Amino acid sequence: MTQPFLQSSLFETPQPTISGLTYIADFIDAATEAALIQTIDTQPWITELKRRVQHYGWRYDYKARSVTNDLRIGVLPDWLQHYAVRLQQAGLFSKMPDQVIINEYQPGQGISAHIDCVPCFADTIASLSLGSPCIIDFTHSETSEKSSLLLEPRSLMVLSGDARYIWQHAIAGRKMDRYNGQ
């Protein structure tokens, strides 16, 4: 019988070798993940991109590649505020995060290589993976060195320093991922 998803328990995710990249497996437990997915799915989605997105705190203007004062939505809802507090208390953010973008990637969807807008976002960016594993690809913008990381469900990836400003990250638009030959 063919498994539809990579089974994250089959993989030993290597420690990141990119300066400023922090990977935390099982940042949340399975019950919290299920509740979070259920909450997200009840919120309105923006469908103007190839993928569905939700914005909290601030709306990012994808066409202008900017965030301006008039794009302020408001404070994070309580169900997200908890995670902002947790990220700051864990020492992963120097100040409380005030913006969340939720991206839904269906099989075959991806996102091209990029460095997140420097004036739009803070020095630290975090990504919590939900639902299924995903491979994120990194390319050094000066040397073209490449590296990949398996983001397991419930894992947290934090980008700061070189990982935030020098390494591009991307998710390939493919239906199936191969990781460590599997």
C-alpha cells in the first residue's frame, strides 16, 4: 500500500547548518495542531494568489511588495496571540510578533525562491508547519550554495541573521517530495 505522505517518523531531520536557521521539531503537539487547523479553516481565506492565505495584524501587499501603515488590520486574535507570546518568551523574538501570514500549500503548489521583504518584516521570521511534511529549499544569494530541510508537521522554523537576509528560501511546486532518497 502506498503512503500518500512522507512519514516524518522515518526521517531524522539533520540539524540546520545555515547560520541563523533554527529548527524545532514538535513545537506543538498533535492535539494542538488539529485544533489550530480547525480554527484556521473557519477563518476567511484570501484567494487572489495561486495559494490561499490569511493575514493577521498587518496585510502584506503582494503586488507592491510592501506593508504600509494603512495595511494595519489590528491586534492578533487571541488564538494567535498565544503563539506570539510563546515565541518571545522562548527568546526566539526580541519583541512580540505582531503579524501572521497563513499560507496553504496544496500538492503541486509552491513558492518561488525569495528573501522576505526587508523593510516589511522584522529581523526574525518564524514558520510553523501544519498538516503534512514539506521540503523547503535554501539557496545562498551570493555563492549559490544549496541546502534543503524537511519541515515536519508541528515543527517551527525560525529565520534570523544570514538565514533571514542572505539565504533565499523556496517550496518547489511538485506533487511529491523526495528527502534523503525516500
